[in-house]
Amino acid sequence: MTAVAARRATVPGWAGPAAGIVAVLAVWELLAVTVFSGGHAVPTPQGVVRTLAADGWSFYGPHLRGTGSEALRGFLWGNALAIGMALLVVLVPPLERVVTQLAVASYCLPIIAVGPILTVVFDGDTPMVALSALSVVFTTLIGVLAGLRAADRASVDLVRAYGGGRWAVLRRVRLAAALPAAFTALKIAAPAAVLGAIIGEFMGRVPAGLGLAMIVAQQQLNVERTWGVALVAGALAGLSYAAIALVGRLVAPWAPRGEAGR
């Protein structure tokens, strides 16, 4: 082992991310007290942390529950639809063109334009759930479809040699082969679902949610709280990513670490 490799082996895995966080905080502090000190648009990290601590769970709890519930339901509905479409393409190949065109259309629809229409048509938090679901369909469909098609050719031919059709190949070979790519897509879809729910709250009529909290803080010119809500929203998205990555490692432990989760 070389000297460089030996030094790398002694450095803990969390050191790199921790150093990155410290560097970001240092740059943030520097910009807040120099370049943006006059406009008060960029608060210091200490100010944001103090506001977060002062607001506490009594403020953030209802907003986290609202956004989390919307994002979770959108994540489940959108991914269920995407996985169903991917399975349909594998079982009925002539439908691939139609299905992929629908997925691309859902991806290209501007959420800012669709949101107001949904808020007029539906009540409550249904528009937020729909926008959250819309945000994940394309990513999951492409990932699952790629995974289903990545099945070992020899295994597929073996099942067919024993008289198995598309359904047998799907059940015995393709589903297991698709797990690593599927969880990679689901990891990306989880933060996207959170983002879709928050954007929906910007335009919807809900009693609580991180998007609503951010709008109110902006209207009150409470800069520290606005940044605090943004940080909490980012933390929620990051936790959702980490949760799916952990499930991926448990469900598909044979997959390379970079595919099923870290």
C-alpha cells in the first residue's frame, strides 16, 4: 500500500462531507458580512440557527407533517404509475412509444402552469399530491425500464427455452435485475416529490406546509425564518434520499454501492 493510499485509509468516510459543510458555512458567513451586508437579504448562519432554535418544533412540526404527507402520497402514487407503465411496456412492447411519449409530456409540463389549474379543479392538498406525483413519473419510468431491460440475456433465453413467456421472464429474471436501477431512480424521485409538494403549496390552499411557511416569512420580511424554512426543506429532501438509499441497500445488497444506495 502506498503512502497516499495509507493516508486515505486512515481518514474516516465522514471527513470529506464534514469538510464540505464547513467550507460552505464559511463562505456563507463571509458573503453575509461583506458582499450582502447592506441589503440584509443573506443572513449569517448564526442568525438562521438562532431563528430555527427559537421557532422550534412547535412551528416546524405542522409544516413538516403537511409537506411530508403530501410528498409521501405523491411519491407513492407517481412511482406506482411509473412502475406500472414500465411493466406494461415490457409485457406489451408495441405500447412503448405511447407510454414514453406520455412520460415525456409529464416531464415537460411546467409545474408553475399546471399548479393553478389543479388548485381550481381540486380541493385541499390534492393539487400538491398531484404535482408531487407528476414530478417523479418520468425519472422512475426511465430507471425501471432500463433496469428491466438489463436482465442477463442467458437467463432470459433459459426461461424461454423452458417454455416461459414474457410474464415468466419478467417474474423470474427481469424484476430482480431491475432492482438496482429502480432504487437509483427512486432515490432521485424522493427529493423531487418533496420539491413538487412545496411548489404546489406556493399556489394551493393548505393550512400548513413548508411552502406556505416560506411565503408567509417572505411577506413578513423575516429573512432568517425564510432561510430556515429553506434549510428544513432541504433537510427533508435529503432525508428522503437517504431513506430510499438505505432501503435499496437492504433490498438489493448484491448491487454495486453506487447503484442501490450509499
